[in-house]
Amino acid sequence: MPESPSSPLDQWIAAADRALRTLAASAAASRPSPAAGIGEEEPLGVDEAREAVALMRVNHVGEVCAQALYDAQALAARSPELKAMFEQAAREEADHLAWTEERIRELGGRTSVLNPLWYGGAFAIGLAAARIGDRASLGFMAETERQVEQHLQGHLERLPESDVASRAIVAQMKDDEVRHADAATALGGAELPLPVRMAMRLAARVMTRTARYL
Ligand SMILES: [Fe+2]
Ligand SMILES: [Fe+2]
């Protein structure tokens, strides 16, 4: 039997390392930020900047959760193909993490102080979903991405019109999340029962309402 590339202990150590990187270090993007091509902007008013920071902090928390979910799902995936797919998804989400973090800094804001809590909670949920089985794990990914897409659409309606940079980032993220949802469904993701989908919406609402302020 071929030897597995790394032991479970190695995989857990690597997961802990990625958690620390997500929480403690500035994320590195593999694609340029969609805001990078935008020239000099008109400075935002105080209220506009405050609203933009609050919304982008919520989006940054969402991406911290995405790192935790996909890392946990990769760790517990049964098939090597699926493990590789979750690892790739986490890499793409790292762009979103970096872009939102950079934008919050540009606007003079800060990321959520509760990020370790969000990360831990999302990791536990991702692990639970993955332990049910690969189809459930993929279904959970598809539903998560669809809910995030709807949430980002809501933010495009609420972000100040003049905050062209944040809007460009959120629009690109939304396109990426649609692609992630379609990929998970195409790979055989099962549709989740309604109570589970509703529980996910409720958990997301608690997270988004809190992250606006903390
Ligand atoms: Fe994302
Ligand atoms: Fe995504």
C-alpha cells in the first residue's frame, strides 16, 4: 500500500499553522486586488467610511470563517481529490481575506477582535460537516457559498456608491463565490435539509451583526 504523504498528526500540525497564519499574519493574495486598478478616489465622508469599514469587517470575518471551514473540510475529507479541492478553495479564499484586510486598513479601520472565536467555531462546523461524509461536506460548501453570494449582493446595495474600491472587491468576491458554489454542486454536493440551511442562516446573522461592531 502506498504510504500516505503525511500522518494525521502532521496534518493537524499543518492545520494549526494555517490557523495561526490566518489569525496572526497579514494574508498574502495570489491575485491582485480588484481595487488595485482603480485610480485616485474621492476621499469618503466620515459616515461613509465608517459604514464601509463595518461592512468590510463583516466580509473579512466571513473570509476568516471560509479559511477555517475549508481547512477543516480538507482535513476530514475522505477522498484525496476532495481534499485537494478544499485546499484549492482555501487558497482562493485567501485572496478575499487579503483584499478585505487591505481595504479595511486603507479606510483606517480594524479587523474583528473576535476572529479567533469565529475561526474556532467555523472549524468545528466544517469538521462536523466533513465527518458526515463527502457529499454532505460538498453540499455544505455549496450552501455556504450561495448564502455568502446573497450576503455580498446585499453589501453591494449598502456600500456607499462613492466607495468604488470596496465595491470592486465585493463584486469580484461575489463572482468567485458563485463559481465555488457551482463547483461544489457539480462534484456531487447533496442538497441540505431545510432546518440545516435555516440554522446556517441564523449562525451567519449572529456573526454578521456582531462583526459590524466587534
Ligand atoms: Fe470568499
Ligand atoms: Fe468561496
